Amino acid sequence: MTVPETTKVPAHFTMTEDEIIAKFPNRPRSYDLFSRLGSPRHIVAPMVDQSELAWRMLSRKYNAHLCYTPMFHAKMFSDEAPKYRDEQWQTNEEERPVIVQFCANDPDILLKAAQLVVGKADAVDLNLGCPQHIAKRGHYGSFLMEEWDLVSKLIRKLHENLEIPVTAKIRVFPELDKTIAYAKMVEAAGAQIITVHGRLREQKGHKTGLADWEKIKAVKEAVNVPVFANGNILYFEDIQRCMDATNTDGVMSAETNLYNPALFSGKILPTWQMAEEYMEICDQVPTKYSYMRAHMFKLFRYSLPVHTDLREQLVNTRTMEEFWQFVRDMKQRLIADAEKGEEKFDPENIEVDEFGYRKYPHWICQPALRFEHDKETSQSKRLLNEAQAATKTPAAEAASEPLEQAKPDIEVKVEVKGEAEADVEADADADAGNDSKRQKVSTD
């Protein structure tokens, strides 16, 4: 594909930048917007059905500076019947700053949807990164990457007509020059912040692989608006490593945030504590049970294969009391597991495995790791074996079946849906892309 010419002013640019500034004199731009957002370094990604209000509130408690809503479908959101909008869109006075993300392929519909959140959000983001099949069918997300004119029209429509700023989240192309040209086109159309997920559209699911920090750095050097980096964040230390490697203004996390909502605080905390705090928020903020169940599957990812009876209990939760009972039962089991270990876990002295990943016990919040090597040496298998050795219960014995049999279908169902994408988003080192042994999972 030939990189489109960017020097000619497109016909859909109906106003000059000076005219736009005159029309919206108080609308923040570029680094002014970044400053008004609090100069955020720690950003929670837009994640379909997963970055809902309750989860954003929990993440902010642990040092998330800026949160994005889940990706909303612009056409459904702008429908005159408010059912979808009422189900999906929640906010309150305490949760600013917040950016609302939409997927769209029609500029007028996108504007109509965006106008509905003015006064309740700090900016509107256009999803140009979702790689899932549903995005291909719906003609949005990363499947607009070949339609530069349409992408420009979508952003420009908001830039010329919306009272709050427009931002965009993109993926990279195989070619560096095309990636840079694409980002510059997005900036020229009016995006005031660009988030770059350093993976190709094809990098998703078990083909996720590592994000390319060099391409993110190149975009940062080529544009004049703030850039957030997305990809390869497993541990707190990776945040600064990423910023140093890319020179970006902030770092966005998706998948790792779901498994460890305390990621941005640097704290190493037990999973049951995060589950309890999330439930306490849900007691105050009405939250769909499907969201809550998916969060529990992720928080207890490495414990559910050990306590398989509790997995069944979680699948069948239908009320708040049943969710609370599940959390109490799991907490009791995991505290017992922690006390039965031959050696007490010391967060100040954490071992690493042969691949360089930290060896946490299954009851500690930790990133999800997907390996391309033998599953018998995977993180999940190691934690299961260690838990079985320490916990001689019928449930643990039952868990000795192959791990695939205990895989939570609900979690898989959630992960295939949108910008949790495999935006629900990996490894730490900037140069780790050449290490074939460290093909992790985190689509972060």
C-alpha cells in the first residue's frame, strides 16, 4: 500500500486551525490538555466490559492517573432508545479525569455519540486499534488502518465540531515509515493525544508477541502532541523502563491492570484484598454481574485451577451475596495456602524463573503470561504444581488434571471482545523482542 500524500489539505478540512481555535477558545489542545488531565503517567486502557466505573475507581485508588471507559459502539450509543447507553456508560463526580472511547465508521454518527458525553468527560477517543473479528465485521478499530481518508474524516469531524478534545489510539504497521506517516495523519486531522499500541493488527490472542517500543519511540519523535505507550508492561518497573525507551509522556496498561489493579502503585498485594476492595466499590456502584464475574476470573486466574470447586461456585454466582460468599471462601482458602507454604513469601526477595519472570505464589496479584514454549514449563503449570505440593486437599488433587480442562470460559469470552483487546495488552525489556524464549502473554 502506498503511503498517502500528507502535504495536501484534504477537502473535508472545512476550517483552518485558527478558525477552530476561535470557535472553541477554551478547549484545551495538545500539552495544555495533557496538563489539565494532571500530566498522567499511569493510564488505564479502554477495555470492553472491563474498564467500567467500579474498576476505574479501584485502579485510581492504586495510583492510576487517567482512565478510559470501555469502548462504546457509536451507533448504539447515539440511538434514541437509551438502553445501551444507560447500561454501558457510568460516571460520577469523583472519577475525573476520564476519556470516553468510541468505535465508529461514520463521522456524523460519531459526532452525535460524542456530544452525549460533553460535560461528563474530558475528551473523546477514537478506537483505531481493536484487532478482533467483531471489529472486522463491524468495520471499525484496526480494520480502518487501510482507509486513511475515513480515519481522517472521523477525527476531523470531532475536531471541528465537538466542545471537548478528540484523541486516538492506534496500532503500528510492519513498516516504520508507514507507521510514522499514519500517526502524523492522525495528528493533522486533529487528535490531541495519540496512544500507540506497539503491535500489529495480526498480533492478538496467542499470537500476541511483543510490542515494538522502537516504533512507539519513532512516533513520539515525529509528532508534536503527547504520546502514550501501550504494550509490554508486566511489572511496575516496566513503566519507567518503557518511558525511558520510548520518551513517551505516559504508559497505558490493559491486561496487566486486570490481573493486578495495584500495578501502578508498585505494591505487591494478595488477590483476595483486591477482590474485597472491588466488591466494596460494587456495593456502592451498581455493576453488571457479568463484569464482576470476569474480574474475579482474572484476579484469581492462578488459584481457580487449584480450588476447582470454587471455580464452579463463581460460575454460578447470581447475587451480590453469592459474589461476597465466593470472595470470603476464596480468601479463607488462600490464607490457608499461604500459611502452608514451606517458605513464607518475601516481597523483598522475589526469585525469577529461567525466562526472567518473577515467581509469585498463586495468591499474589501478578500478570498473565502466555508462553510459546512447552505448557509443562508455563507459569500456570508451575503455580499449580507448587500449590498442589503445599495444599493436600481433594480440590487440589482434582486440579492435577491437565490445566486446559480448568480454563475459565468466561474469561476467554471477555478477552476476545475489544480493546481489552489484546490491547488487553508484555514483556519488560525494550530489546526483548529478539528473545524468542520470552514470548509472553500480556497483550498489554
